[in-house]
Amino acid sequence: MERLETYKTELDGVLLIKPPSFFEDFRGIYVETYNKPMFKEAGIDLEFMEDDFCISQKYVLRGIHGSRNNWKLTGVTVGKVYQVMVNYDPTSPQFKQWTSVILSDQSRLMALIPPMFGNSYLVLSSLVIYHYKQTKPYREEDQFSLKWNAPELNIFWPIDKPILGARDA
């Protein structure tokens, strides 16, 4: 059995993960993004309950949204994003600290995001298909949102005027 490659980030609990397997030939690309036994062997013993996809155009910025009790495994199927993760756990010494990573269909990296962390991304390619798995079904009452450009977070964004939805404006 292959081993899952994981990489720690500056934020405790947030991991970057290289997919378990990747194959490319003249027909196209095959990517295995989740393999429960491999994840468990790597110390990630989570039961995912929901899969979601989001399709967006260039310069769309989605959220800084998070869940109080839900893990997320995020990745990009097509395109490229600048992803930001923010620790929003008031009991953590890293409260309101953030980290960023480029996720793309080239790198195939995924981000594992714990509960009480906000997650946001800015689309850098003409189109993106963004995928995330969740350990609990979405419930609005479990969610929190942070302003993408909140001065106290001091997040670096590679553009000044992203395209925002009503929830994020």
C-alpha cells in the first residue's frame, strides 16, 4: 500500500495532503483524492459525510466561512486558487492567525481544515472547480463568517477588488 504524504502548516491542525495516487497518460488524468485506509494509517481517522463542489470564475473570492464542529478536506479539481485558512478558536494561542497556500489541478495538494477554522479562497484561473468533503452535513446554525478584509486579520490577498457574493460583501 502506498503512503499518504502530509505536510504541516504554520497553523496547528491544518495539514496539506498529497493525493494517494495520480496517473496521467494520453487519455487524460486519474487522481484518487481519498482512500480511508491510507488516511487512517496517516493518523487522519475521520468519517466524511458530505461532498460538495463549487464552480467559480476568475477573481471570485469565497468566504471566510467555517464550522464550529466540522472538518473539511478541500482541493481543486480544475484550475487554481489562493486558499486562506484562519484559526477562529478563541481558546487557541493561534486565535485569528492565518496561513495561505496555492491549490491547483497541477499541484493536486489538498488542505485538511479542523473545526473552528475559517476557510476562504480566491480564484486565480479563468475557471475553478473546488471540491470539499465534510465530516458533518452543512447546518447554517453551526457556521461562522469573518470579513475577508478584516483589519485585525491583516490577510494578504493578491488583488484589491475581488468579486464577492452578498454574504461576503
